[in-house]
Amino acid sequence: MEKKEGIKIIEGFEHVKYSHVQYSHEEMTERSQKFYDWMETRRSVREFSDKPVPKEVIENILLSASTAPSGAHKQPWTFCVVTNPEIKKKIREAAEKEEYESYTKRMSQEWLDDLKPMATDWEKPFLEIAPYLVIVFKRPFEYEPDGKKRQNYYVNESVGLAAGMLITAIHNAGLVTLTHTPSPMNFLQKILKRPDNERAFLLLPIGYEADEVYVPNNRRKSLEEMAVFYD
């Protein structure tokens, strides 16, 4: 095993020395409490302002999301960023077509009843109003230069982790978003002309909230309801 300053060579691969800030128990408790209090303010928003957002902010948000862990470090995701009004209009039209079918034919009455507190329906104006649409695509496989397929691993789990970090980064930047998942979503692959190894996973409008926005006063599960400790 070859060893350099801060680097180990293990079976031909470089491993760099890892260091991380460690806190006292008091600091950990305080930091974790503050982070929770801040995350508790996050809400899904359906009413957006068209106020511009600096592109650099979106770039930093995407870079933050891309720090997520992934199976065998394959990073099986593509983030498509849409600001073009014509493309946004096409996406809205296609999404609303699928949503109308879902709300009028596909969804059960129980599902529709569960959605009533969200005050949502098949119309999705935010797809044109929000300054940015980020469409997250998952990549089940890659193509080698010779055309041979190379598998990616734990794709849904990996992309789900990146999406969660993306939403957190959006909140951290002082912006809002909504997890939009029209079903089916293959129209996004067609409109954006994505390759056949990409599948739409999630659509996130990103921007500032409208001037006056009300969100459902939903109660989140308590710690006792959603966690089990085996001491």
C-alpha cells in the first residue's frame, strides 16, 4: 500500500484523509435543535412569484444536491433546468393533460378526499410562473463509448437522496418549491429530448413565493409516532 501526504493508494485507487468538525454534546444538541426548528418552517408552496432568481443560486443548489451518496458512487441523476417560456408552456400543457385524467378518472375517491386539505387540482399555473423548473431524471444505466450498457446501482434510492438534499438546499437559499409528480411523466423525456437511459423522477418549480400565500396547517407526526428506539 503506497502512502502519500494525506493520501493512501488502495488497490490502485486514491483515498484521501477525511476530517470533520466534531462538537461537544451541548453544541451538537443546540445545532441539531436549531436545524430542526429551521426545517420545521419548510412548506410545499403552490403559488409562486415570477421574481427572478440568480442563476448562480440555482447552480449552487444543484451542486449541493449532487453531494448526495449514491450506489457505487455512480451519481445516476441528471438535473434539467428550464427557464425557456415556450418549453415551460409545453410542460404545463402536457402535465395538465395527465393531471386532468388523474383527477377525473384515475384517482380513487379516497385519494381525492385526502387531497382536499391541500387545495390542489389538475391546473398547474406554477409550471409557467416559477422562474425555474428543475426536472430530476434518474439514469438506470449508462452507455460506454462503444455503445455497451453499464448498470447503475440503487438508482431510486440514490436519486431520492439527491432530491431530498435538493429540497433542503432550496429552503436554505430562501426559496420555495413543490414536489410535482404528474403520472405518467414520460412526456418530460420527449419535450426535453432526453436520451433513452433517462427517466423523469421528479419536477420541482423553484422561486419565491407569491406576495400572499396560505398553506395547509398540517400537523407533522411527533417523534413518538414516527420513530422507534431500541435501547
